[in-house]
Amino acid sequence: APAGSEPVWDTPDRMRKALRVADMTLEDMGDYLGVTRQAVGHWLAGRRRPSLQTMRLWAMRTGVPFEWLTAEWYTARDSNPEPAGYALGVVRLADYRARRVS
């Protein structure tokens, strides 16, 4: 990346960062959620998309804001199968901070 550019993370990146901050393993999160380690691995690899409830539990257990964790996946209309920004797959940190301040 060019000098001075901001990193861009997709939701699986954020999920991994949340696990690291909470000092949890895939097995720990799987046990907490009642799913297999493989299911957690699929989510972190971006092969499958966890449910909205799973993401809420993930945020609660790891102590990160739900809005930060799911920034590009979910909108106010949670029932939308393809939320705004999902195809883009990324949210810049500055965009997230700007939304939090306003």
C-alpha cells in the first residue's frame, strides 16, 4: 500500500481481529456459539456468512462494537439479503470513524 494510505478490512478480517483482541481461538468461539471450529473457519475465510444473531453474539463476546464488526454486511434493513456495500466488501476506517462522530 502507498505510504499514508489507510488499511481496509472486510468483515472476516474484523472477526479475526476481534478474536485476537479477546484472546480467543476458533475453538473457543465455536464452543461459545455452539458451532464447530470448521463453521467458524468458513466465516473467517469468507466462504460462508454468519447470521445476524451470530454476529451480535460475536461482538458481545469479544467486546467490539457490533457496528464496527458488521459495517459492510448489515444495514438498518437486516432482512435485505444483499445489504448495501456487501458487494464492495470493504469499509475504510475513516468512514467508520466519521459515522461514529456524526
